[in-house]
Amino acid sequence: MTTTQSTSVPTAAPSAAAVGHRIQNAVIKYGFIFVTVTLFAYFAISEPSFRDSATLLDTLRYVSVAAILGLGVTLTMAVGGMDMSVGAVAGLGVTVAAKTMVTYNQVGTVAILAVVAAGALAGLLNALLIVVLKIPDMLATLGTMFVIQGTKLILVDGQSITPGMTQSDGTTAPGRFTEGFLRIDRGTFLGIPGSVLIFGALTVVAWVFLARTRWGRVLYAIGANPEASRLAGIRVGAYRALAYVLSGVLASIGGLILASRIGQGDVSAGTSQLLEAVAVALVGTSVLGRGRPNVWGTALGAVLIGIITTGLTIEGLPYYTQDVVEGAVLILALVFSFTLSKRRTA
Amino acid sequence: MSPTDAPVESAAVALRDVSMAFGGKTVLASVSLDIAPGSVVALLGANGAGKSTLIKILSGVHTEHGGQVSVNGVPAALHSPLAARQLGIQTVHQRIGEGIVPGLSVAENLVFEELAQARGNPFRGGRRLLARAREIQSALDLGWSDAVLRRDVTELGISDRQLLILARALATRPRLLVLDEPTSALSAAEAERLFALVERMRSEGIAVLYVSHRLGEIDALADRLVVLRDGRLTEDQVKPFDWDSALRAMLAQAQETTTARPRRTGEQGEVVLSLRGVPLLAGHPPQDLDLRTGEVTGVVGLLGAGKTELARGLFGAEPFTGGAVELDGKPYEPRRPADAIRGGIHLVPEDRHTDALVPGWSVAQNISLPFLRSLSTVGLVSRSKEDALGRATIEQLGVVARDEHSPVEELSGGNQQKVVVGRWLAENPRVLILDEPFRGVDIGARRDIGRRARALAAEGAAVLVLSADVDEVLEIADRVVVLAAGEIRLDAYGEDAERDRVIQTISASV
């Protein structure tokens, strides 16, 4: 094949600028992992109890809900969107689980199915607003967040559902959280808590889906250039809807773990998970300098936030400082993924 | 056309050897032009000829240019949009929305520049503002009552907004007014109001640079026309205009060395796609067209002739509003691109950046996007199959890239275009539509793409090439269709589609 007049890729000359460039690239790429490892080492050396494997597993267990919610957020970020309703959907899951088992006296399996169905339904509602009614993603999911939180309260007359409670009609609630259901979070397999196993499994599944299947590839294509995707024959609306439904399902799984952990239908559950989930997904975009939402990044971001909060708690920092620390981590991550990587391309 | 060396004393604005290059590519080469006060100079040129670069230099957006711009004989430093305005060069851009501030009243928008420069009392009362707006409206005879001036600007129709922006520019009493495609969003009646305003400017001694592709308007309004092609001024006429010569300068290659390919005239392939009574542009008569296997059909026409509408309609990107299309004798009504692709109809869109390429992705990933299904087993994309497809395309079209993993942004424009073309060859198309495939593409890439398109036709596909460049089309097509205002004006093969006849057909429809 003959070709003429084409630009050749310039060969990099080793200059001071190039070296500086390379250092900066390394900082962007591995900076966050370096921070994580350094902090881990610091805590491990200064606090012997931090080295305990039980502490580590507790840390993972603690972050598993935010991490799973973060996976859903990652999927919606891949199509160029955002899901602000994940915390509310998880909370809805807690209520639906409690309602199914305590009020309707059903077994755990039914509760699980009901929770996941509720999550998928919430995702469909988001898809309807965003894809069909063309409301901007952030605003639409903010709206559904309030609607879902409100629906949840109506469902339980504003009260938390606890086993043996007196219901509004004067009768005693017939059911309770089943043993099997409680084992979701509290049970262990080979010493690893169920919630950590679910977190691990979902991470692998989500990674394969997003990074290795054609569906995942299409989600990223839509996020990067929706019009080009449409003109490549992709049903853009259907795939965006899929992302929100999957996000709803993942959030409901987070809700299952939360319900299993609390053991009652706490009406306030899930609300605090939203910001952590979004933070985790945003931290994830900066990991490995990819500058785009990715599953390993999100999982690693969750672990990092877990290490920092657990570490600081062991160091004796009061719990109420936690928000400031997490916020600072998020901002640092945003500096990595926006400010530094922008400068790189400029 | 020989440029004088010194700027003419009387010129409102004079350009001397103005040049500009982006990343080594010359977009303007030594352009010299004097615009006299009270004259309307029309600037013509195909897409990518350098018109917008020239406008941006005059409006102070592009500052790193070569050569000299003088205003009233004095060298001017157009180092910012504000500086350009202060020197008396006002530009009204194509996109009307850019100049309007929604939420403010018509009056506030009219005096917006004075407001924005924020000299004097920031709490300047509404009464004085209205008085100033009233002054502007009566001076320009806009016919707007106080009620209109008090309205929110978003309540104005598109032509009134256009008028408002013009009025605002004129209120500053500019020396030169640059109008960039001012009528592209207006109806004929609305355009009349604009023309009246342009006439008024002329009589008041304001110089006007009028950029448009609507030849009828230019004929009616302009005193002089210049043509820009590949960054050079190639034609300079005063009224009455010789349209044949102007179009030749604008649309055809400089030299007449285009080697016409042997055209198939005798045997004809089967009809793959047939259009019956399809309206290409709203309000224009419906058209019939057949596309046959084994031939390259070239559609030539100016911007707005309906070429892109034809391409997007056939591909289901913007379905036709009427008529009937048949594919292999069966009804074909693509409602979305996916339907067209299933029928074997592929489109290389006009703008590869906004409509085809996925930024940040590799060459191989950009190629595989439409046909991921055939590279996957149970949904998992086979990297080895994908890479093999990427390498095959690189080989077949002569894409210059380090390898199939190179980010697509690293490629030159021509090679990016090859990637987009290659994407649609991965699965054999029945009909391949190429909309302006050679825009921003170097000669080598153009030759490679053209060769591949001809080979595809020889293998039995129907190829449709749409372009505003007559020679590009003659170089590649067996059959030439001339489109003007949504109507087919010529449909000819081989000898019958010679250059002069094509150009005359286009100019006859001015």
C-alpha cells in the first residue's frame, strides 16, 4: 500500500521536559495507589491492631455497601450520566425487606426477590425520566431520590419496622428477619463475611461486563460520543436505560446487605450511602489515570476510603471528623483526575 | 487579481498577505483584499476553504496570523474581539443564539455592549436604557414599539433576533460589518428585511463583508465577489457576476488535469435502492432516484442543496418525510440507523469528529464499533479478532498509524477518515454512502479512499458519494447527479457528465 503526505509519530527525545512529563504521568497513573499503600503501611506500623486480619475484613465489610452502590454509579457514569438515587434505592431495599419478612411473614428468598424487583423498578423510573422525558440525569435522579425516600415512609407509615412491633391496626407483626437473610452480612464463608464475598463477586462480574463484553463497550461509546454511537447503529436510549436499571438493581443489593446488617426496617438507612457511593466512583475514575469510570477503580476507591476511615478511627480521631476526611479524599481524587490529567493533554 | 502593494487609501479595511496555519497545515495563504466603504463584498468558498478563519482573524479571535490588517489605512492590532470591535469591525456570527442573552429584555439586549463595558453608573435606570434602545430602533427603522422593547428577548422570533443582533452591531457605527451566513435560518420574507438593512448600511458608507452560499442573495446584494479556495483568493469579480467562472473557482480544482476515470456506460447493474416521490428539502418537490449495483454515483450540489438530507434519510438517521423507498424491490423504511445497517446500507457521515469517531479509543476499537456482535462470543469481545480486523483495515486502506492500538486522535485527518471508511467495510455493504468523504483529507488519503470505493462498486455494491466539489465527484463517479434546492437537475453517465456541463447546471440553478 502506498500512502503519501501523512504525519509520522514523532519519536520522543529524552529531554528534561520529557522526563518531567514522565514523572507527571506516573503521578497521575499511580499517585492514588501510592497514597493508599503509604497510608496502609503507616497505620499498620503505628497501630498493631490494624494489622489484624479481622480489622481488615471489618473494613471491607464496612465499605461493601458503598462500593456496590458505587458500581452502579460507575455504570451510569460510563454512559455519561449519574445516578443520585442509589442511596434512596438501598434504603427502599431495607424497608421492602423488612416489610416482606416482618409484616407479610415471608421467607428470605421472597424478600430478596422483592427488594431486587423494587430496585429494578426504581431504575426503570430513572430511565423513563432520563431517556424518554429527556430530563438531565443529575436532576432526574435527584427527583427520584426524594420520591423513593417518600414512598418508603408512606409504605411503613413513617415508622421503622422491627420484629414483634405493634402495627397501626393494633396487631403484632407476625414475622421476623429469617436466619438465612441475616447471614447475608453476618455469615461467613472460609472466614470471609458474606457481604465482602458479594462485593468481590459483583466487582468481578461488573468488570467483565463493562470491560470485556460488547454491551459494556457500547456503554462507554455512548458516554464518549452519543451521536457517533447512534450513527454506528446503537440503540442509545435502550442502553442508557439498561445502565440505570442495572444501577437500581445493584443499589438494591446494597440495600439487602444493609437490611441484613441492621436486622430491622430502619427508615433512615441508606441515606448516608449516597455521597460515599458517588465519592467512591469518582475516586475510581482517577485510579490508574484512566480518567474514565472503571470498575477496578471504584472497588479500589472504596477500599481506600475504608482504610482511611478505619485507620483514623483506630488512631483515635473522633467519628465526627470522618466526613471532613472523606471529603478531602474525594477532592484530592478530583484533582488527580481533572486538574492534573487536563494539564497532561494540554 | 494582482494585489496592489500598498493598501488603497480609501479602503475601510485592507488585508495584506494575511496567512494562517494550524499545526503545519496552511488554511490561509497570503490573502490580500481591500474593502471599500459603502460596498458589499461577497465572500464565497466551499467548506474548509478558509472562510471562517478569515472571519475569526477580522473579529479578533485568531491573533497569531501572518500579514497585516489595516483599518482606514492605519495598521490595526486585532488582538482580541473587543479590540476588533473598538476598531470598528463588527461581526455577526452564523449562530444567532450566541449573541442573545436570554432573560434580558429586547432593550437590554440592544444596548448590551454598552452595558457590558460597564462604564458609568452600574445602576443606570431602566428609563435611560429604554431611551437609548428607542434611539437605536428609530435610527435603524426597526419598527419596534416600546412594548416590543420591554419584552423578554426569548419572545422574539428568529428573524427579529437576527435583526436585533444586526441592530446592536450597527448601533456602534462600525466601519466594517462581517455577516456570516446571515440568512441561513431565515425564510425568504424574513431575509428581505435583512436585505433592506444591508442596503441601508451601504448607503451610510459602512463596508460589508457578506459570507453566504446563497448565490441568489449575493447576486441581488453584492457589488463585488471574491472566492476563497484552499486558503487563497482565486476569483475577484465586480457586478455583473460571471457565475460559471465563480463556481468553477469555488468548486473545481485549479488545474484542469482531472483524469476522468473510464466510466461504465453500456451495461447497467440492478437497482438496489429506488426512491419514489421523496422530498429532500421541506417545501421542495419530491424526487425519484435509483441506485444501481456496480457503480459509483456522485451527487454534487452546494451547501443546502439536500445532499446531507438524502444521505441521512437513506441511513435512517433523519427519516424522509414522505415518498417511498424500496430496497431490492421490497419496501424500506429505516426509522433508525440500526435498521439501515441491517439492510446493508452504511453511511460515512459528513463530520467524522462529531458523528463517527469515539475520542480516546484506539484505531481497532473505532473500527469494530458497529459490528461488535460478530467479534463476540456470548457477548465477550474477542481481542484477537478485533485486533486482526484493525490490522486488516490498516493494511487495506493504507492507514498510517503506529499500530491498531494507537489512539485515533494521534492520526492525521486523512487517516482518521480512512478509519471511519474502514469501519463500514468490515461487513460488506450493499450500499455505501460517503457524505463529503474528502473534507480535510490529504490527496494521498483521498486517492486511497477513492480506490477502495471503486473496488467496492466493482465487487457489486452501490456506492453513493456526496460532495460540493465537482472534481472530487468526477474523479470517482461513474454517474453524476446534480442537486440544487432539493431537486435533481442533472443525472448523467460518462461523457454526458463532463465538467462544464455539471458546473453550468449548478450555476443555472442560481
